[in-house]
Amino acid sequence: MSKPLLAIGCEGSANKLGIGVISHDPATGKSAILANLRDTFSSPPGTGFLPKDTAAHHRAHFVRLARAALAAAGVTDPASQLSCVCYTKGPGMGAPLQSVAVAARAISLLWGGLPLVGVNHCVGHIEMGREITGADNPVVLYVSGGNTQVIAYAERRYRIFGETLDIAVGNCLDRFARTLAISNDPAPGYNIELLARRSSGRRLLDLPYAVKGMDCSFSGILTAADLLAAQMKEQDAKIARGEDVQEEDRFTPEDLCFSLQETIYAMLVEITERAMAHVGSNQVLIVGGVGCNERLQEMMGQMAKERGGSVYATDERFCIDNGIMIAHAGLLAFETGFRTPLEDSTCTQRFRTDEVYVKWRD
């Protein structure tokens, strides 16, 4: 009887360093999460995370996190207990990706030349989402700081039906958080969500609605929101000087956050519904860091319910970048015979979801 296969996954495409250990049982087809640890690099309010600083964070914490993950998983002899070392090949930020790829190569050699498996970050999110939720063949909305895509599976590839034409939805939220000097801890998008919930009058400010066919554009919305934020700050300055500002003209940071969320999430719901109609699916799976947003889940759920469908989503353990998704997707590929030779164990900032041949699915 074949014993379970174990893999370690190393994720570091952005500001989250994640190490996970997973087990696949070939006899039952079941998976077990043995460890899923993460350490986040947070920059001061009003700033973003620079590639060099993020890479330095990953280098500083990799060994500690890997040791802790192995201990949590009960792995005492990685060379004999693990089947492979999986790492994020891309897409992502160059310097952080490179730091983790070098670390993955190092532990592969250290543990007796364990096979390496380079994993597409986006496919990792999708496969982990399917595993956790049990979604069979959903339309996938992948929303994060670096990616915005509507995806459906066909003929052993995850086909992209629509995507952002400029910046990702998460990047739009992160950059607006900088405009308002909102804290990056635990995440700027989460703090925007909290502010949006406190919008007293539920005032919906006018922002561009930029859906173009199956694609979206977020850069113009960000510019418009930034202009409104400057207008709000000028209003506050006038009030501080004792000048009159009409009550109906006044709005708050909470109103801005509410309006931004409502507008961009409505756009995402629209293109997702169109993809569902095209492929004849009644399931939606939301993955990626922005997928944690409860308002997005609520809006998507309302749309799916009207179509007689359902929404699948995970919590922050699996929505936000993590090592276990890399371990899971890598082990699925490993079981089909896929390997990444040491000389090819590079990383790339551009690695499209539909470039991956999904041999493990029918």
C-alpha cells in the first residue's frame, strides 16, 4: 500500500512569506494540511512595500519559518519524509520571488537533492480554493494585489475570460489606502473594508465605472478617488479656518472607502456573471487576497443566488498568499511526473495563468 506523499511549499511573490507542508494520500485521494505558517512584511502607513525591503524580509525570516513549519508538521527528516520542494515561480515581484527561489534550491540540495517543482502562483490559489471549498468546476474570480482575472477551466488549461487592463483591484485599494494614510497592518484592503462599514450615510460618491467587454480598468477610478480625497482634505482645512462648507457637500474617509468598494466590486460581479453565462456554470469561486472581503462575497452571493447558483470562498488562511497553496498545486503536478530541473529553477515576474498545462485535471 502506497504511503502518503508530503511536500513543502515556499511562497514569497509579494509581502507575505509563507511556508506550508501538505500530505496527499494516493490511496484515498485525500489531502491533509500539516502546517501553514506566514510572516508579513508591513511598511509604515502612507507607503508601499519596496521589492528590496520585501526581499530582505523574506531572507531574514525564511529559515525560522521553515523550521517552524517542519516542526508543526512533525517532519524530523525532510530528506526521507518529503517528496519534493515546491516554490512560487511567478508571477510576482522580482526580488522577493528570487529570494524564495534561491532558498528553495538551497533546501532541495541540503535535503539530498529533493525534486523541485516551480508553481504558478495563480494556479496555486485556484487549486487551494477548490480543495478547501469542494467547488467542482466553478468560474473563478482571482482578485489580489497583483492580479485581477475571471477564469474558467477548459481542455487542461485555466482560460482567462476577462482581466484588468491596467492595475489590479488590490493594487487600486492599496494605493488608495496610501492616499488616506491608512495603516498597512494587518492589510490596507481590510482596513478600507472596516472604514466602509462605518460610512454613516451610506453615501455613494460618483466614480468612473470602467467595464470594457469582459475586462476592467481601475487606474482611472483610483485617480478619481484621489481627487475626491484631496477635495475632502480641502474641506477639512476650510472648516479648520472657520469657513463654511455646505453639509450636503461634505463627505468622510468612510464615505470614500464605501464608494470605492461598491464601484469596483460591482464591476467584478458584472464580468463574473457574464463569464458564468458563457460557460453555463452556476458556481463562483473567489480566490486571492481581495477575496477575503466580506462585501465582495456578499455582492457576488446575491448575483449567484439570482442565477440559482452559489459562491465559494475561503478565509484569510487560504485567500491571502500562503505556502500551503504552493505545496498543494506543486504536489498535484509532481504526481503527474512534473519536475523543475535545478538549472531551470528560475523565477519570472510574468507567468500567465493560461500558460500552465493542468495535467492533473480531466
